Amino acid sequence: MDIPGSTREAVALLREHGAEGMEHPGGTLLAHLDRVRQRLSEWGARPELQLAGLCHAFYGTNGFANALLPLDRRSELAAVIGTEAEELVYFYASCDREVSYGTLADEDAAFRDRFAGGTYTPPLGRRQDFAELTAANELDLARVNDTFRAEWSGELLGLFTRWRPLLSGAAWQDVRDLLVLRDEEGTVAEGPPTSGARRGIDGSRPPV
């Protein structure tokens, strides 16, 4: 399948700003970002969300401080990936995870913008996009980095179980396939994965 022009241009911008040589728990930052895009594509995400997945680290995140562009240059990213995708990148980057993660699936979710400082309730669609992108991001690292998976699988399973109403069926199936412990017969095993649920919901997060 041909890669859309906007995706090629976004990859070029990422390379221009050093993502290809930046170390990351998932290898290089660029390799990780492209895998996130591909996972969102496999889940059937619309093009704008796929582009946001590819570019979600441009302004840094609450767990990955290395921003590729400062916020006063948001227009440069928007010119490449479009306004909607860029707004999703900002939304993802702006999340104060400790405040926001615990109530994200609630009707009256309290989302704190760590850049602007305010707290508000985003619309359901925006929270669904955020949850889907977060799942694609964290599941990629759990798949390619055994150390990350061993340390964080319990917290992630707890978090995504709490966010189940926001996730697509494909994303939830990947959560179960990757994070739920099973015995040799394939039966779900009891133990560590659910033991971290409270910490995950309350904001204890992996550094990505």
C-alpha cells in the first residue's frame, strides 16, 4: 500500500528534527512513532489519528520530555499534517497524566492541560482518540521491550481496563492479547497484571 504524501512529509519533518537518531525505550524515537502509526492503521483509525500517532512526541509528553518543536511553532506541524491531527498532537502532549488519567473515561472527566494550566472536560470523541493513541503507544513498547513489559504490564492493564469504554474493539483485543497473563494451556492466570490496576489509574506512569 502506498504511504500517503502527508505521512511521508511528516516522516521527513521528524527526521529533520532529529527523531531518527534519538534514543527511546522502543529503539529510536522515529522507529517507535512509525510503529504507533502502523498499529493505529491496523485498528482502523482514521488518517488524522494515524498522523497524530506518528507525530505525538513533537511537543514532548508528560513522560517523554524531549520536544522536537516548541509550542510557539505549532503552525509548522499543522502545515504538514493538518489542523485536526496537530490539535490531537497538542492534546496528547498537554495531558497532565497524574490528574487526568483516573477520570478520563468518566462523563465528567477532569483533564488538566499541563501547558496552559487549566482543567476541563474534553468531548467524548477527543477522549476516545486520546485513549486509542495511548494504547497504541504503550502496547508498542510492551511488544518490543521485554523490560518495559515486565515492569509496566500490570499498571497498563489496570489503566486500559478503566478506559475500556473509550477503546475500539481492536485496541481492547490487543490489550488482552499482550497484557493478560495466561498459563501454558492458554487460560487467563490470576496474579500480577491486575495487581497494579490502582496505581495505573491514579497516574503512576511509564516514562514514555
